[in-house]
Amino acid sequence: MSGDFFSGSSNRSLSRSLRGLVVGPLLIAFCCGVILLYRLSVLPAWQLLFAAMAGCGVLALLLPDRWGRTAFILLAALLAGTAWASWHSSQRLHERLPAAWERVPLEVSGYVCSLPARGSFNSLKFDFCLVENAYQHSVQAPSPAHPLPSRLRLAWYGDHPDQLPGHTLTITVVLKRPHGGLNLTGFRYEDWLFRHGYRATGSVRTVVPDASIECGLHCRYRYQHRRLLNWVTAKFGEATHFPLLASLLIGYRGAMTPAHWDTLKATGTIHLVAISGLHLGLVALGIGCVARRCAVRVPESILSERARRRLVFGVVMIGCLAYALMSGFTVPTRRALLMIAVLGWSLLQGWHIPPWRSLLLALTVVLIADPFSPLDAGFWLSFCAVAVLILVFSGRLGAVQGVLALVLAQTAMFAGLWPGLLLLGQNQPLAGFVANLFAIPWVSMVVMPLLLCGALLVALVPASSVWVTLLLDTVLGVLWQGLQWLAGWNSPTIQLGVAAAIGLAAVVLLALWYPQRGFRLALAVCLGLWLVSHVWFQAPVDNRPVPMPQVIVWDVGQGLSVLVRHQKQALLYDTGPAIPGVFSAVESVILPNLRALGVQRLDTLVVSHADGDHSGGLEQLVTELPLARLIGGEAAETAGRLGQAGLVRKVTDCRRQTLMLGRLELNFWRSDRAKEGNGASCVLRIRDPDSATEWLLTGDITVREEAEYLSYLNDQSAQKTQKARNAINRVLLAPHHGSKTSSSDVLIQALSPDTVIYTAGYRHRYGHPHPQVTRRYELAGSHQINTACAGAVIMGVKSDGLVIRQVQQSAPFWISGPGLARARCLERLRNVTQ
């Protein structure tokens, strides 16, 4: 459809048409500028970016060449987007908790700005927004040079009431700067904290109501939202499916259990309980239909057609805003509200805008209103989903309705979003296709209308709550039973790479878009044959080859996990920590990173010993990855754990032996004395003879086992010359994360490692690595790396020797910037060693 971006008139001047054609590229350049910022490892000064933008604008005015002017105008728009995002990011990063205030009790005042929800270890988690002059402290340190954090993410542990004692509070807290695991891929907690504006996290010691705190507009809204939760709980709390009801009605997901999330994840329907475009679109559609029907009954002499459209638009936006506020006004809700407002306003003004320009305008408005949006996976998926639907349905000669439209839409979404999900570290369960075909129309046409109307009826007629609850429980029960059945369906699994997923998406979307029936039939047959061959005649699972040996120490917090690989062989040493129902390094770190590296099977899994920070998530790893050999320091206990989970696996006891992995020599050892606990750790020495490089993975052995191991090494190397031993480039993973019960002077002097790596948690209560230990390694001349500071450590053998790379060195600016948690962590490590 032809048309200017801002007018639907058919009699436009040529200059106005050209101006309309220019706006699209300018908006694209601005959006690209915003998105570009989050690919940088250094935050550019927004003042310089605005100055450069102004300079480009001046050059565009002075240049006589048309193409030169256009290039500088587009560059100015790109710089404007980057400057806009940079200004917001610098303001957010400017809020900073002083390093001296970490792990020190502080008294803060403010109000609860989220719905408190139950967490792990009998905790209550909530957001706390601070008022002016909120911090009271007794820390002997200079006054902060930066503004203090205004929004905290807190957890209240221990025995306490189920609810906070008030809305405005004075709380004693112990805080930490934003910090999380930093690996090649997978979920990054620091990204999530930065995106949502949490500049510190911590735990609560005491809570006291404080009525003297002035409650502004945002404070009062959050108070009313908590009251709404109390009302919903009082009226519908007895419902069997109350967690689903509360999620869909007011956006409260605190009542969801791990079983709920497992079912939603297995069926690809998590989006159903995250209030976003689907829910707000249904509200807009429902209110719009009712408002339109009422408006057309008013005589045109009283209400003109234009006034009628304005009235309907106003009613729709008021209804959508009310539902957005009722559901917590979350980031996805605000984004969906902006998109609906842009689309509704364009329809109201009578603009004849092509769908792609409408999408571009909505994208621009979202990025202007919330320049942090590119950090959300939902941002990319929502706009990609709309783009897929526009591609499939726009420009069709005949309208597609009913079941056919639903099938076309779900097929397009399933295939079109697959590459994006893979890039985000997720996968598409085949059961999700069927689940969404069933769940989306059921939620759209049955659950949401009954839920909203039922809640309104209960608010007007409280006596109706009993039978309304029964009705809502019934329709939600149908939804949940269907999802549970599909979650248990043993559907075939298709593992695709990104390139294959892009090819599949292109074929499916082309078949849906191109109108020629024979062409579609031919593509459908080819796709069906490919699917059948892929599922029933799968090629043997194999790993992506790596030409040179590689060792990766994952950042799993207070725990340990190391990947060793060469050619097509791979070994994993330990699986990191896990807290059942809360966190698993296997799920959030190891599996996503192994998939990204092309590791589809393990030749050897070594579980050094059975402690939870070394063997967490073992059952999930064994279930999801083919495994040839499993070796354990505490083999019987490891086998027993797997047996309790219904997994029968042979666990070989760690004994003194040498195996090969590519060209790498794997030398295993375990103490003859210790049979359980830390001392029973399976020690693995990895040698690359070609590069004279050696890695020592020591688990949690203590000083006693260290002496025993040194005696063993001396026996093994008795026949080697001293010159050959000194030529080795040795990397040591500090025993027991750098605990003072390990890393004896004797061990350090005997091994004299070139590099020592501590796998420790940031500001962990154990305080690893211990200052005495770091001083010993410093005196030995070892280069020291702590994963709490450096993130994952990637070591590869090149022609010029061992190359060590720390992920922190290439991390984005909100993680690796100067003065932030990781930079100060590196400073503390250096200061301790001096």
C-alpha cells in the first residue's frame, strides 16, 4: 500500500512523499543505534555521542552531494539512538553501592515496590524502593562519590510472618553489588539486574514499620497493588488453580511451584502466564468490540464517525491501562501497551500505513520510552512474532479466519521463532506446537473473558465468589490437564543448529506466504520427508571437532565444573552446585554452554566427590546428555543418588590409571586413606606433551591428601630430568576453592604453578580464597585468577603456547566497567597478594 508515513491523503505533494520515505530509514538507524550500545564492552560518553551527532547534522547541511547528506543524516540518527541509550545507562550505572558497605549491616528506609513472593529456604523476596536520605550507616569510610542505589532486590530469610509488617518500612540489610555467573552463554543474572534497575541485592536482618515515610504516587500505586493481591487471595484463594488464576489476573507468579514451571517449560507455554501482548491484545479486542457496538447506537447527529473512533480509542486505552496497572505494570506489559497505543493512534488518525512501518514506529516508540528493552529476550521474541504474523497474513487477497488462521499463525510462529530461541539459548519443544494450538484459543476465548468478567462480578456482588471460583477452577483445570498431558507426551526431539533452524523457518514461511497451491504442496512434502528422516533416521550424535586442546573452567559460583576437549572427544570434571527447585549450574550454565560449543555427548564425566557444589544437577546432566563413562571419587554414593532418581548408571571408582582424550593424557589419582568427604576427591592431571602444558584438577583435597599426592607425583617423575620438569607450563585449580585447609606451602613450592585458578563465589560466606593462601601463591610467582572476578576461564593451546582468556575481559560495560563489582573484585585480589 502506498502512502506517506504521517498522512492518508491521496493528493500529497512530491516533497511530502519524499519526506515520508526518509522517515523510515531514519527510524531504522535510530533503533540500530540503541541496540548497538548493548554490544559494546566500554560505555561511550553520551556527551561525546551527542556532539558527534550534532557534527554529522552540520555536515549534512553543508555537503552539496545528495548521497553524502543522506549518509550523514543516517549516521546522526544512529548516533542519536546510541547517545539516548548511553545517557540512560550512565544514569543507571552512576548509582553505586560503595565497596566498603558490602556485607556490612545498613539501615535503609523506603517502601515495598513489588508483590512479595515466597522463595527458597523459607525466604520472602521483594523489591524495595528507597526514599531520599534512606541510608543510615556506621561504616568508617569517606562519603560516597556516587548516588546510592535507589532500588534493591531483597530476601528475608528465617522464621518470620508470611507478610511484611507494613508498606513503608525501615529495614536493616546486608547488601552486595550486582553480581552473577559470567560464561560464554546462558542466563546472566547481572544482565537481568541491570535491565530492571537493581543496583544492589541483599538479605534482610530486621524489619520495622515506618509510618513517617512520605508515600508518593508510585508508592501509593504499589500499596494498592498489594491490596489487590490480598483481595484476590481472599476471594479466590481456595481455588485449586489459584497460581494460574493470580498469574493471569494480576500478574502475581509468587504462588507458582517448580512443577508449574516444569510443565509450562516442557510445553512452550510460559508466555501464557507472563502478562504481555497476547493478554493486553485480548483486552483491547474485547473492550473495543463492546465500545464500538455501543458507540454505533448513538445517532451521527450527536456523535460523528471521527468522534466515535476517538471515543472507542479512549475507552480501549483506558481499559488496557487499567489491566496493565492491575497486573503490576511490568516491562512486557508496558511494552505491549505502547504497541497497542501506536497501532490504535494510527487507526484513529486514518493513516494508511503499511504494516511494516507500523511495526517500525512501534519499535521506535518502545526504544525511546524504554531504551533498556534490547536486554529482554521478550523484546526480541515479541517483535519477531509480530513480524512473522505480518509476513504471513499481510497482502493476502482472501481473508483467513477461524481454525485455519490459528493453524497458520501457530505454524508460522513455531518455525519463525525457532532460530531466535536457539540464539537465546532455548529450544522449541515439539509438544509446544500442539500445546499452543490448544492453549492459546482456550485462554483467549474462554479463560480470559471469564476471568475478567468473573472478577468484576465478584467485586460488584461478593456473594457470587463461590460459584465464580468454581467456574474459573473448571476452565483453568481443563487448560492445566491438557498441558500436563502434553508435557508427559514423549514427543520426538529435533536438535537443530541455528543455520538449520533459519533454513527451516525460511521454507515454512515461504510456503505459508506464497499463494500457489502446487508450490506449497511440494514444500510440504519435502519438509515432511526431512522431518521423518531427521526423527527416525538420526545420524549418530557427535561433537563438533576442535583442532587443538581446550580447557574451560566455568563460572558456577561457589562450586566447580571444568570442560576438557580435543578433536571430537569431551570430558566434564564436576557439575557445579545446585539447590533443588531454585538453581542448578547444569541447567543454567553447563547445558546451554555445551550446546553452544557443539558438545552433544560426553566421553567421560568425572564427579570428584559427592558434595553438592561439585555434583549438583548430576541427574539432569545424565538424563540429557549421552555419556560413555562415569568416574567418581565417591562412586558408591554417586551411584546411589542416580539410582534414587531411577537412573541406572555404572559409576567407576576413581583409581590410578591413565586414559587418552585426543592427544591429551589423563592421569587419575585418589587417596588410599580417605574413603569419603573432601579427602576422597578424584584428582585429575591433564598433560599435553606437544605443548608441555599441564592442568591439575584437585577437587577439595586437604593438606593431608596433598602430601600423599606429592609423594605419588615424585614416584611418577623420578625418571624425568629436572630440566624437563621445569619446562612444563602448569595450571593448578586451587584445592577446595582456595580454603586455608588446603594449598600448603609444600604443595605450592613443589608444583610452582604458573597459573592458579580459584573457583569461588563472590562475597561468599566462606571467604574463599583465604588471604593466607593467595599470599603463598603470590610468593611462588603464580598468576592468580578468581572466577568470581574473571568469569569463565578459557584456556587453549596455540602454536605459541598456552593462551588464557577471561570472559570478563570481553563482557559488556555494565558487567566489566571500571568501579563495578568485578573490577573491585580484581583490585581486592591484587591487594591481598601484595
